[in-house]
Amino acid sequence: TAGITQAPTSQILAAGRSMTLRCTQDMRHNAMYWYRQDLGLGLRLIHYSNTAGTTGKGEVPDGYSVSRANTDDFPLTLASAVPSQTSVYFCASSDWVGGFGTGELFFGEGSRLTVL
Amino acid sequence: GQNIDQPTEMTATEGAIVQINCTYQTSGFNGLFWYQQHAGEAPTFLSYNVLDGLEEKGRFSSFLSRSKGYSYLLLKELQMKDSASYLCAGVDSNYQLIWGAGTKLIIKP
């Protein structure tokens, strides 16, 4: 069972360039999330989607955009990367929307992005 | 504001018991999660508490006190493979997760 697949696993990017991190899930979960994880800080929510066709802003959305054209895919785009966006990015999904479901978040393996 | 506090690092001995504490302040409360994260890997689900009390799952147990804004994760019969970071996350009134920075647990032989 694949669960959640992220790509690429690692990338070095020049500042000012654009980049899309891909995320695909095969569990038919309604909710999907993008987090960034930085040393000494908790997971911080960038954007989320409770169902296909809808998206919402999380705690740190600036500089990032997302789309949810279908249930399975939730790409994260950096339009013009800056060094402060160097981080590990995790995509996650859940069947939990508004408290209904099991609540468990399933995470992808992460994408390590370095912006120089 | 919303906040999750947990110790940065703890050290314990193989075979022993360790308790990792977490205090939370969230706008509304809809439960608390514990996740385990090995270095370089994704977090994996350990437990979810929404009612007061202790829930046991094998060597791991999780406790919640809503009146005190407090939870702990109890790990028994520690094994070397338990060396990992343990992440506490509170669920606010909008069902969004507020994450702590994680507790790095070091197990020594």
C-alpha cells in the first residue's frame, strides 16, 4: 500500500526559482495538508484542503500556493523561492473533517528543500 | 494564543520507564495527539485522547487531564528502537492541530 507519495525527496533550488512539490494519496481521504518542519519548531501548517475543490490557509501560507483539483493530488508551489523556505516539507492526509473520522494523520516521507 | 509545551530532550535507560509531559493551551479543545518521529522519517500516529484518563496500547500509554491542560506519554520497557522524537499536538475548536516542537528521547544501554 503506497499511502502518501511525495516527490521529490530532496531538491536544491536557486533563490527566485519556482518549484512544485507533488503529493499523491491513494486512501481516498478527504482532508490533505502541507506542513513544514524546522529544527526546534513544531510542524507548522502551510495550507490545507478539507475536500477536493477547496483549500485554506494555515499558519504560514505566505510564499506558497496549493490546488486540489481531485481527491488524490495536492501539489504545493513556491512561486519564487527564498532561503527562509529551506525546510523539510511533509504532506499528510486524514479522513477527519470537522471531527468526523478516526483523526489519524498519515504523512508522506517528506521533501527536503534547500534554497540557496 | 495557542501553545503546546513539551521538554526539548530526555534521556532514559533501556528497559526503564519514561514519561513525556505536554501542556497545552488551545482555543477550544477537541483532543490531543501523540506522534512518534524517528530521525529523517515521517511522523507516525501513536494515540489520540479526547476524554480524561489513561489509554494503554501495549508498552505505550497516554494520559489526558482536560481541567489541567495536561497530557503525558508513558513508555514502558524501553527499547533502543524507541529513540525518536515524540510530538504532542492539541486540536483546537476548528479541528486544526497545534503542534509542539517535539521531545527528543535518547535511550542509553
